[in-house]
Amino acid sequence: MKTIIITGTSRGIGAELVKQFVAEGHQVIAVSRKANPEFESLKNVFFKSVDLSNEAGLIHFSNQVKAEFNSVDILIHNAGTIVNKPFAEISAAEFEYVYKVNVFGVAALNRVILPLMNAGSHVLTISSMGGIQGSMKFPGLAAYSSSKGAVITLSELLAEEYKDQGIAFNVLALGAVQTEMLQEAFPGYQAPINPLEMATYIKDFALTGNKFFNGKVLQVSSTTP
């Protein structure tokens, strides 16, 4: 049984990840601002309401995790937000908020949870094909896609910094998955993959991918977008 932290669990891929890990006997710390009522009937799910942009709240969260679970085996950064507007119409506050959630929140959570991780642990960041250098880009996603590129580089750097401690960092850059966020980015588009299917892939990679990869970005996409 592994102890797994997953962010962005109130809906979509994050919610499916929680259910799949628990079904396999792992204990999951489900992090989001609001609870998912589906989890109330599940054993080994521990919901924590955490504002990833609040340093004091993150320190409190890490102290709770240390007291209740002692250590963490897998950390999955799944939380994300999006603004779909022409660049000229995105306010500074909107641009900053996207980075607070998609980049600064990832860095801050890493900072407080890494001391609780041991050799063999895995930090997995869910990014986007939009963050891949040289990939097709789409108007309106300047804040979102650039933030997803930033966490890719962050993960590559942390893999180097923590390799002597045996903690692996990897990124899955997802293509189109039929989620609410996809509809915000591409209204009306029907993706070939649903959240359940993608969660299954992510779950398996989170459990075993660190045996084969470290500091790598895997592109998980069958279509454009």
C-alpha cells in the first residue's frame, strides 16, 4: 500500500485517479478546494481542502500529512486552471492567477512535501501538449500553455537536484481528454479519450514509471488538439 497525494480531485481525471488508486488498496490524500461527495463512501480517502497559493496553509497541510501518514510515496500534480482569451484581453491578474495555480502551486507543494518523501518516491506532474516546445499552439491559451511549459522545465530541474536522494520527477503532457477544462479551451470539441481512460494510464505510470524514467516528459496524445 502506498500513500499518494493527488491535487485537483474535485472532478475529471483527478476524481477518477482517487477512485482507481483506492480500488487497488492504496491510501489517497485528495487535495482540492472543495470536496467530492463521491469520496464519502470510499475507504482510505482523506480529503484535505488546501489553497495551493497560500504558504501558511501548505505548511499546515504538510504538518498534517507528517503526523497522520509519516511519509508520502507518490505526489501527483493534477490541479490546473485555464483562461481562454486573446492575449490582449487577458488581465495581469488573470495571467498571474493561472501561474499561481499551475506553476507556483506546484513548486510550493513540492517544497513542503519533498521532505516527507524517501528513495523510490515519484513526483508526477500533469502538463499539456500546449507546453511542449515545437508543438502546435492555439490562440487564446497564452497563459495556460506557457504555464504548462514552465512546470515541465521545473520538473526537469528538480529531477537533477533530487536524483541522489532517489526521488524521481516526471511529466505527462496530455493531449485532448474529454473534461470540463477541454471544453473551456475548445468548446464543442469531442476528444477520443475520456477521464477514466486517461486516469488508468496515469495511475499505472505513477506506480511504475519512476523505475524507467526520471526527468522525462512523455507526450500522451493521439490527436491535435
